[in-house]
Amino acid sequence: MPPRTRRPFWLALATSCALAVSSPFPAHARPDDRAPAFEEQVLFDAARDPGGYACFRIPAIVRTTDGTLLAFAEGRVLDCADAGDIDIVLKRSTDGGRTWGPLRVVNDGGGDTHGNPAPVVDRATGRVLLLETYNAGRTDSADCAVPCARVPHVQHSDDGGRTWSAPRDLSPEILPPDWNSWYATGPVHGVQLTGGAHPGRLVVGVNAETWDGERSETGVPPAGGWGRVTANHAALVVSDDGGEHWRTGATDTWPVAADGTFRQKPSELTLTERADGALLVSGREENGTDPGHRTQALSRDGGDSFAAPFRALPDLYAPQVQGAVLRLGNRILLSAPADPDRRRTMTVRSSRDGGATWDSADRGTVVTRDWAGYSDLVTVDDDTVGLLYEGGKTDARDEIRFARLTADRLAPPRGPDPTTPDLAANAAPAAVLGGAAPTTDGAVGGALAFDGADDAVRLPYDGRLALGEGDFTASLWFRYSAADGEQPLLWMGGIGTTQPQVWLRAEPDAGRVQGLITARDGATAPRSAWVRTDRAYDDGRWHRLTLRRGGGRLTLFVDGSAAADAADVPGSVSRNSPFGVHIGERMDGRARFTGAVDDVQVWNSALTDTEIAAGVPPAAGRSTVLHLPLDRVDEAAADTGGSTDTGG
């Protein structure tokens, strides 16, 4: 490798100033829910920090026994790619994160990738353990080839992060021979248990893959082909002697089918000890067929085993990204972007029941609406949490920021939302958000009016709402006269160009109404089909809109007559993405409807042309997925907290 270019010394002295910023309103929040200002500063910045780094990524943070904060990151030399020349770097703070010392190199990659920092503190000795993972570096900005040989290491500091031991290879202890395609420590802080049968135990999350084929140093496929990844593994590694020895404990394995599909791939595990001594383990879910981008499990025996397999959380909205959990008093915090499609809108959400349910995105504390990615949380003191996260105005990888949030600056619990009935069998009522109000002049009785600002209706997740690979029909009445803006009517599933979804919306700017589905079939890339009218129907009168998938076609009807038709695309419209059902808003809350909606119905069958033209319920035996008359709004009888039920 060529020698690294060093920056002038004066750049090493540049530091970021603390900024007092106000958290913007989360979607659907009332003015009195606005969080007060908090302190934030840029901590790692390639344009100002010394060392010749092109990019800083992958934050992790811990607090030592004397209160010093240690903020780790990957210092990426060539670019922001994941498999280049990467060092592990560190900054220290002795005043609760208000000021920080200079950048230090903890582990020099020397042309290879040394990353995935996963620090944990032994409170009995004060020793800081740092688990990390190595792989051969590249200079072409490409990812590590599959299978990628990755090797875990550990090093430690006995002086609060000032100096560090030489790294030690942990492969003999925690790298099983068949975990031979990928291995990753963290990247996020580990924990030391305080209760249960193993007080003092150190626990860190890891994930890995198994490859069943041969490796070829020449690039020529060996006889029989390259082989493939056959399993995904999520695991906890534990030490009962202060980090001198480690072993693999709780393990959850998900097989990969011959076509490349799998149900789950729990990765980048973050964990915290609950008040009852159980370990709550939260992970990034990556492209499994189960819906959702977050997954969760419990260990009730100190990390020796999982109480049950990981379970995906479909309506805990987040992109595919690492996150962090931390217990603060009687609640558990989760830091992660809240946009279900892209890495932006860093948000801290709460669970007040040990992870069984989580606040929905609109009830969390929005730290920034900028681009945002990986993050970690640390307890600064009894009343203050530190958040170390990737963020930027143009890219989530622009810089790494540190924010201090006191407990009273985290969003307080909000009372229950009003509801409106869902008449489908055994359905829970839908939440009415923002003050959407009933109007008596509906198309079929009463209807619900939406103000385009913060009004919406949202259904809690239920497996029956996932339309899957089959036929369906979605129907509603709408009335509006808005001349511009995206006007979402019905949204089911995910969002973005690659997530399975179904939606109906008016687009007055383009003079049309559109229906779209995105489906995923096997391991192939998602594909979309859409149908569009040649009118916007923004005349202030009621119109009945119906989208049908059936017979290999996708058809859009207006007022009972077919208005547009297109070839269907095969696959599921509800797998692997975060899943929500929204009336009057996009799933990510970035557009809302101005007008009125009435009598929303969805069936998991294709209604006939005659049934659609008549506007009558389908023949008996066809299952109603949802039916929202939208003719009344009820005040909630009990405080549900507006949480996302994850069944943890």
C-alpha cells in the first residue's frame, strides 16, 4: 500500500462546536409534544480530523467505570467502501460528552479491513474489551468477495482507552469451522450482566454465514460450481472471566434454500439487560421473506440460549440498518432511522414493557430529519443518554455526530389515539391520527375528512392484512379538489422502489390517479406494475376507486368501469419489507391526503367486473381483509400507548 497522506497539524486541532438544535415535530404530534432543544456536535469528520481518512463509519460507544466516554469508529482510508483499508479509531471524553480529546488509532488495518468495533466494559476490573473483525482489504471499492474469510479478534485497555493491548485472534474460541462465509462482531456496545445466574458475565452479539462450496484463489469456478451460502447465524458470545476466554452461547440458525431465499437473517445484534435479568436482543433483518426490517429475541439464561427463535417486527418502521438498544430506568430505548425506506430521520423510540411493544415512529424523539445510518447509545449519567450516530445533509455517511439527551427531553408517553372500527372478522380498530374528523355527507353514509397536514388512519399489523402472492381487490370512495401534491389514498405494505407494496393515490399535478404494486418472486429482484387513469378526478365529487389483481392482470376501475389495465407481475406484495396499512398518508408520512375518504374495503380475491360495477359486497366465501366504513371516530377506552405490538 502507498504511504498514507497526513493532513497539516492545524487540522488536528479543529474541533466541532456544540450546537443547540430543536427536534422537529414528529408526524402526528401535537404542539405540546415537541421535544426541547438538545446538545449535539460533530465528532468524526473526514474533512477536519487528522490521519488522511476519507470517511468515518460504524460508531460504537461505552462508558468506563470512571465515567469516561469512549467513542469508536471505523476510519476508512480510501473511500467509504466496506472492504478497503480500515482502521479502528477512538475519541475520549471525560466530561460527559461535552468536549472530546483528539483522534487516536486503536487498531491500524495496514491495508486490510479492521472493523466492526464491539466494546464492553468489565465493571469489576475497569478493563475495556474491544471485539473486532478482520478481512483482507481491497483497493477497488468492491465488497469482500463471497465467501468472505473474516476473523474475530479482541484487545483491551486498562487505562480508560489511552493505550491498548495487541489484538488476539479469537477464532479458536468463537468461530466455528462451518461459519466460513461471513462473521461480524457487533458493531455496537456489548453488556455486562448484573443479575440472574451469571452476574458479571460479558455478552456481545455476532452474526455469521455458512458456505458449502470451495474457495478458488484463481477466480476459476471449481468443479461443481462455486457453492452457495446455506445458513444465516445470529449468536451471542460470552465471557465469564473478564474477557480472558470467550465462547459461543445462544445461537439461532436460519437455513437458506437452494434458490437463495430464507426467512430471516438477524444481524448486527444489539442487546440490553432488562429489569428482570433477561437479555433483549434486537437485530437488523436483511432480505428475509418474513416482513420487517427489525427482528428480536430474548435470552433468559444469561446468553446461553435464546428462549425462542428471532421474530420479525413488521410494523417497527426502519430501513435495513444497524440500530442500538439501551435500558434507561423503566424503559428500553431503540435508536434507528424511522424512515421505512431510506436511511434518514434518526429517532429514539421507547418500550415500557421490556420490548414487548415499541412506540410507533410518530411517538418517538426525532433527533434529525437529515440522512442518518448506524448508531449506538450510552448511559452518560442517571438522567442522560448519549447518542453516537452517522448523519449528514447529503449522505448518512457524511459524518458521525454525538448528541446528549436527558430523560425529560425524550418524547413522553402520549395518550391513546382515537379509533375507527374495522368490520373485518376479529379485526382490531384502526387508529385515527392528527384529528381526522367525521363528515356526514359521505358517499355511503358518514366519511372521514383529512386536512393534508397530519391526518391519517393506520391499522395495527395483523398477518391477515398481508395480501401475499394471491389475487385481491381494494376499493374505496374518495373526494378531493386539491390542485397539486401527492394525494395518497390507501397504502399497504412497504415503500420505495424495491419493497413489496400496494397503493392507490391521486396525482393532480400529473392529471391522473394511479395504482401500483411491487412484488417479489423467489430470489429475483422486485418488480412493479402500475395502472393510471387519464384524469385526476379532482372535481370535489365522490368517486369509487377499485384496484384488482387477478387473471394475470392489474386493473384500475373508476366508478365501476375499467379505466386502466396492465400485465401483473408475479410474487408477493407483502413480504420482507416493513408492513403498514395507512389511509390518507404515505407509509413514511411524507405526503398526506387533502379531502375525504369513505368505505375502504379489501378482499383477498379478484371481484368480477359485474361485482365491481354493481358496487355490492362479493359472493359469500370470499374473505374480507379489511373494511373501514370511516363513519365514526371513537375515543379510546384504554391507554394502549400507541405502541407497536411485537409480542416480545
